[in-house]
Amino acid sequence: MNEDRYEIKFTLNELGITHALSWLARIGAKKKYQDRDVNSLYFDNLNQDAIKDNLAGSTPRYKVRLRWYEGKTLEKFDPNLEIKTRNGLLGSKILYPLPEIKKSIDTKSIFSLSKEVIQKSRQFNIAHKSMHSHLLPMLIVQYQRGYYEVNNGLRITIDKKIKFSDASQNIKLKFLKPIAFDHYIMELKFSQNLKLQVANLIRSSILTPKRLSKYLLGLSMLGYSTYI
């Protein structure tokens, strides 16, 4: 499991991203990796607890997702099943590698892929409460992610070209018709001992943090929930 870390998000328009990039340069943030395409298939149980807990702001709350990355040549990296935990501003996740389903992402329907993910995950004997219920595919989120880092350990990601697709359709991923989100999402990720230092850095900017869940945002844009 990843160590609990602070995760602070910002939603940015074109003017906001200009301010953000200027601020990153000012605080010494450097590009860490090449941009990658990030894909996430989110699951929820029949009671839709992930939606309800997020809307209520319950802590801790959990999300279950399959995540895979694509590089510059669109080559897929091995996918992982992730259980993401959120406790206030602190986040962590547990990763379960599922390299054997890599080909299924392109060849199987969403329902067949989801069934295979759940079946393959049983090899890990996951005891986490989020896996106790029957899970259904809910949402697919895709975006391009840029990676930055400050030498004190502060990590920053900037997501653009964000798209949401309804995962309740029993079709292949390539046939989905996504809805575009025309803003950027920047996230600061840092260990608990950097809390005061990062707070001072944020105060030096004109940016305002915002509580944000891509999962709820996507479901809202698709008409499945109300999210402000």
C-alpha cells in the first residue's frame, strides 16, 4: 500500500493553467517524465456506495478501478486493479498487477473485461471491504497526464484532454462515444511532513484548491448523479 499522502486538486481553465505553469516554474518544478495517457475503468457495487460516500464526504471512502497507461507510441503498460482510499485530504492506494488482461482491454467488451478483472483479482485473496460486494462497471475516464516534481518531494500532475464514457454499455472500448471535459485538473501530492511547506507555496499562488472527484464529475456529466 502507498503511504498516506496529501492530495490537493485544482480545476483550471485556459487562464488558470497559464497561472499554474508560471507558478510551477517559480517554485522550481521540473518535468519528471514524458506525458502518458491514463485510462481508468471504475467499478461500484449495486448499492452504489462509492457514489453515495463521495457525495456525503464520508471518510474513509473507497474507489475500485482498473488502471492502465499508454506511452508516446500508445504502447500499453501492464494494468493494475487499484483500491483507492480517501480520508479527508489524505489519499492512498493498493495496487494489484493484472498483466494477463492486457490484451483483453482491446479485444473484449466492457462486461467481459470487467468479469475477467474480478475473476483474476481473486488470486490475491483481497480482504478489503470494497471487494466484498458484487461490482459493476460504471465509468471510464481517459486523459493525458503531465508529471512535475519539486526537489523537496512535492509531486504535481496536470491532466488534460479529459474524457468520460459510460461503462454500462456492453461494447468494446473503441466503440464508446466519450464526453469531453474542457478544463485541466492539477493535483499536488506530498507526504504529511511537507504540509506546512506546501501550504505556504499554495498561498504564494493565486490558485484555489477544490474538492474534486473525476468519478463523480464524469457520472454527473453523463447524467447519473448531481455533483457541484
